[in-house]
Amino acid sequence: MSIKKHLTTAGIILASLSFSSGVLAENQVQDVIDESYVQPDYVLGYSLSETQKQETLRLLGYQEGKDIDLKTLNTSSYAKIMDVADDSSLQLYSSVKIKKLGASKTLNVNIVTPKNITKVTEDMYRNAAVTLGIQHADIEVAAPIPVTGESALAGIYYSLEENGAQVSDESKGLAQEELNALSDINQENQGKEGFDADKLNVALTDIKSAVAQAGKDLSKQDVQKIVEDTLNNYNLKSSMTENQINLIVNFAVNLSNSGVINNGDFVNTLSDLKDSIVSKANGNFKGIDLNFDANKAIEQGESIWQQIVDFFKNLIG
């Protein structure tokens, strides 16, 4: 066998191993939750005073003597998780409680202090958690003072890794990118006619599903079409700026090139999340096609293009 063939074979083997390890890593997140979170795990923000800690634990339903898994996310751990410089001035107040849920249950997030989590909604946390590899769990978020709530996601990462889950940097980066995009867009469009946070969250479940089902062969133009067609379907595109749409496109492009979409349960979990959001939305989705498939538009476009190519081939030939 030639050197070239040896290298090609080795490349295929390495690619296969990489694919397998990516799938295992994402599935392993849920495996760790199922095995290690029978008792709830609590992660407190480093900046809480002693009084604030006790108040936060009370809000999260902590039972002293029964609940034993109590951690604190400090600035050093936060910096490592988020891949930023360790800065002692970082303010970490958002705290989380994570508990196992049965496999038949939908991923649940409850913000127990909604007035104090000013930027992130429950469904934004849920969307990001799915990208992280969580399929079903019960997550509660609390803060004793008004904060954005963005550091709570880092608390979830910290909890998972401390319990033995292998959360890839890629997954963490994508989940954080998604949370930042959703929360920024939602904040910028508060009170804007035609904008609806529920519809944006559902649109994102469709976008992620379409990208995952299409695989890694998508061009940026394909991803752009998936995003724009999906936002149009939910009557959101006209209320969003070009920059906001680009945030979603960039996230979707990064997702399409990642190992996250290799998780076989990813699309099913997104479908469950979508159904859950719609069922709680009090008729907000009336008249909207909830079976919309953005990939069909791409397939039709490719078919039309092929017909044009074939026409000219026949003309010349």
C-alpha cells in the first residue's frame, strides 16, 4: 500500500474516532445527570454575602442535612470555564439547582426570582441547555439582587464537570453564544411590535433541528436561507435588525460545523422543547405553520438549480 493510501486510511480512522468521541461526549452529559443527580446539586455565585447565600439557598429549596451537594462558582473556575481572564472584580450572583428528571419528562427550567434575572428567560436557558447536551433535567435559577442571569449557565457547566461530565469547549462556547444572542435580541426588542420571545425560542429550535438534519454539508448561504425562512414563518423577520439576524446565522453556521449535531437525541430533545413552549404560549402561535421545514426550501432550490444545469447541458450537448 502506498504512503498516500496509508495516510488516507489513517485519516478516515481518525475522523471516525473523532465523530464517535463527539457523540459519546454529548450523550455522556445526560448519562452523568441520570447517574449523579438523584440528589439535587447546588452551585452558588461567588459574590454572594453570607446572608445572601442563605437567602438564595432558601429560594432554591435547600434542605440542610439532606442535600449534600453544595458548590460555589468562584472567579477562577468561571474564567476557566468561559475561557476569559481571571478577574477578581467579576460579580457572580446567579445560582442554580440541578436535579435529575425521568427520561419521559421534558427539560424544565424555573427562574424562582424572575424580577431579579433581568436578561435571560427560562426558555433561553432551556435552548442553551439542549445545545449543551442536556435532554431532561430540572433546573432552578435564583439571584437575591437584580442581575442579567448569564453566569447561571456557567454554574451549570461547573456542576456537570465537577460531577464527571466531559463537556466539550465547543458545546460550552455554542451554548454561551446562543444564550448571548437570544438574550441580546430579546432585550433590544422589548415592546417592539411584531416581536415575540416565545416565537424566537421556537424558531431557534426549528433552525437547530434543520441544521442538524442537514448535516455538515451546508454552505453559509444554505444556513442563511434556513434562518431567514424560519424567521419569516414565525413572522419575526420584519421586527428584527440585520445585525440580530446575523447573530443567529453565525450561531447556526458554527453549530452546523460542530460535533453537537452528531448527538442522536439532539433533534428529539428540540422537538420536545418546541412542543413545551408552544403549549404554554396561550395561543400565540395561532395561524402559524408549526410543521414548517426549512430544509425543504433548500432542497427545492437545489432541484431548480439542477434543472437549470441540466437544461444548458442538453442545449450544448
